[in-house]
Amino acid sequence: MAKKPIYLQIGRGLFLSYRKNQTGGVWVTRYANGVGKYLVENIADADDKLSPNGSTVLDFFQAQRVAQA
């Protein structure tokens, strides 16, 4: 049974979440689209298996900056 993701609000209508899978984790954003719905998007791999490089593999703080951009 899959758990619901936990989102951390990092801006107005903008949320960040970490999702674990079999090969590592990914950073996921959820943001309001202005018509009452949220869009969900994977933004990068998490740094749990690889070192962060600022673009394809992000640590928590880098993921926040990318999500807010």
C-alpha cells in the first residue's frame, strides 16, 4: 500500500515533496494552476545515492530554489 506524499509548502500555492522509489528518490513539486487544481511535476533526482550537481541531482535546498524559479 503506497503512502500519500507529504508536501512542504515553500511558497504561495507551491509545495515540495520527496518520493522514494527502488532506485533512489526524486523531488516533486505541486503547484496551483489558478483554476482550482494542482499540477504535479518531478523536478530532479534526490541526492540520496548520488552527489548533488545542481541540475539533475539536487539536495533539499537546491530543490527548493529550482521549484521556486
